[in-house]
Amino acid sequence: MAMAQVPPAAPVGPPANIEKLKQMKVATTDLNIPVVPQTGPNADAIRENLKRIKLPPGFKISLYAVVPDARHMAVAPSTNMLFVGTRKTTVWAVTNRNSGEMATEVKSFAPSLKFSVPNGVCWTRDGFLIVAEHNRVLNFPAAEFFYEGPDVAVIEVVPQGKLIPVEEESYNHGARTCRVGKDGMLYITLGQPHNVQPRDKLKLYDGLGIGGIVRMNPFDGSKREVYARGIRNSVGLEFNPKNNELWFTDNQTDGMGDLIPAGEINRVTKAGQFFGYPWIQGKTRITEHGYDKDPLPPNVTAAEVLTDAHAADLGLTFYTGKKFPAKYQGGIFSAQHGSWNRTEPIGARIMFTSLKANGSADKTEVFAEGWLDPETRQYRGRPVDVANLPDGSLLVSDDFAGAIYRISYTGP
């Protein structure tokens, strides 16, 4: 398989704090980290908005934590807490100290470091926290036990400017997501930075895995290779715990109308698969740069699920709990962020996809909706990610409302 090698980054200023933290030295003298208020008018207003959310019978939704700009989540393996990425400069540590139905403390994680779009958070099999930034990957040993102070031990997996070439950095499609597989390798989504990548970028992007998924050693970045190609901008991936197949969402091309192309939920059954972009997305040939005039490349892997165009499918997870009814156990919950490039807005909801006995997708249906106001057509929330809590409930992050919700099942 083609190796994904990134050219050396241009010189930058000395990253003083990270060099100190890598040597387990003190980087700051201020040991106080401000906490995010969990009560007051804002929390009350979020709870009021949740009364509009429609769920299947027996389910309820509640505010779990106020978390500004909350994006992708990594539930800690050993303690009652989670880490939450953002598209800004903060990773949040969310702690539930009394094991109740909502978190008790939210504060920034490793504030002595300067993060840049630390959207992707995930765990290694032995409890190291990975943070995948726009153009850097960091690894934090025992983060859930040593997060209380501003200085945290860190391993620089991929230095700044080495995940992608710095000249390919863009404010567009720069939010990474990550997971560590049973093989111990770190998998990272790399959205390509254009609406449709120009032809003169195809060879470069194909070789580096931009517009694809790459994998590497989660501790030193070695053995990097391109795992999947032909993807526009995936902002969500998860392994099926039953067979270790990797599933991911993909966001569709803008400017082609309200109804095309369809959104996608895809399944990788082997390394090296090609998912069609930029020649095709869903069932739609892409016209920009004349890709629709080319013969369709061979061996295109079709999507498992086609979703409503421009609903913006992001995070997904397999439900591993036992508290939800049997129909949901082992299925996929996924978040739709909501459309922007559409005259009639759609999305801002949680979807559920059941699976067939052979592991392929069966039916997809709306599970939770109501964040998109049908009268004003404005968003009261925009779901980003979904995650399992050990108690069998489901967390939903919302970067618009700045909150994390908890969905639980109370029975008929």
C-alpha cells in the first residue's frame, strides 16, 4: 500500500511549552483552571429547548453538561469523565464526580498547551488520550488521572505541520476525527480542503491520504499509510466492535442543489478501498472540473447508507449498551449537524441505522429531532457526535448550543 509521507514543515517559532511538557517539566505557574458554570440562565434555556426534542416512546433527553463549542467526545475508560474536542483552541475535561445524571465540572484540559482545532479525541487500548488537531497529533498518557493541573505529560505523535503539508492547510474541512483499532493503529480522517479538489491536486492528495483515512502508530507516527481513499470530508468514524469493520460518514458536495448529492455512511471491509470521490458521491456524478465527463474509476465501493442531501452527517457510534430496547443494540447512532447549503433546511437530528446479520446496513430512521425549529427554520441546536456511557445511556454533543445531552431509556 502506498505510504503517506508529508514533506518537512516550514520552520516555526519554538514551541516552548510542549518541549517542557514532553520532558515532564513545569510550563506554567498558575495552577488554577477556571470552570464552566453549569447552572444559571443559559443552562435553564438549554433545558427548555430540550422539551422540543421528539424521541421514541420510553426515551428521555436531559442536559448532561454545558460545554462551549462541544464537538467530538472520548468517554474515559476508567473514570466517570470524558474529553471533548472543539474547532477552536480548547479540549474540555468533563467530570461527573458524584456519578449522577449530569456532569459536575467542566474545565479546559492541558491549558498550558496551545491547541489549534483539536476536534478529534480518542483512546488507545491502554488508556492514552489522542488529540488530533488540524495539523498535529498529540498523545497524553493517563490523561483521565492527571488532568487536574494545567501541565500534562504529552507525546508528540505527529509534530505541527507534518500531518498534511502546511501549504494545504485551510479553514475548510480541517476538523479531524480519530479512532484506535484492535490492531493498535491510530486511524485519522483527513478531509480535502476544497468543495471539489482540482485535478492538479489528485496525485498529491491520493498519496498523502487527504480526502481519505490514514493510519499510523499512535505513539510515534510511524508506519503511516493511506487506509481508504475517495472521500470528500469525513468527520466521523467508528469500528464495529463485533467484526472490527470501520464505518465513517462523508459530507457531500455543495452547490449542486437541495437534493443532491446524498450524504453517506460507509463501511470499510479491507484496507485500500476507494469510495469514488471526486468522480461520484452517492449516486451523483460530480460536474465541477469536469469529473462527470471521465469514465467512472473501477472498483468504487458504494455507500452503505444514503442520507438526505446536505444534512451534514458527522459523528457516529455503535450502541454497546444493554439499557435500550433490543432493536437498538449493536446498531449505529449518528449525528446530523444540519444543512447550510439548502433552501429548505434539514438535519439537526440523531439517526439510527440497524444492521443485517451479515454486518451490512439495514434500515435508517430518525431517532431524535426538534433542534431545527419548523416555524422559524432556525437552529436551536446542532448535534455533532454521539457516544456511549458505561451506564447504557447515550451522549450527544452540540457545538451550537454549547452542550452535551444524555439520552436514557426509562421504559414504556
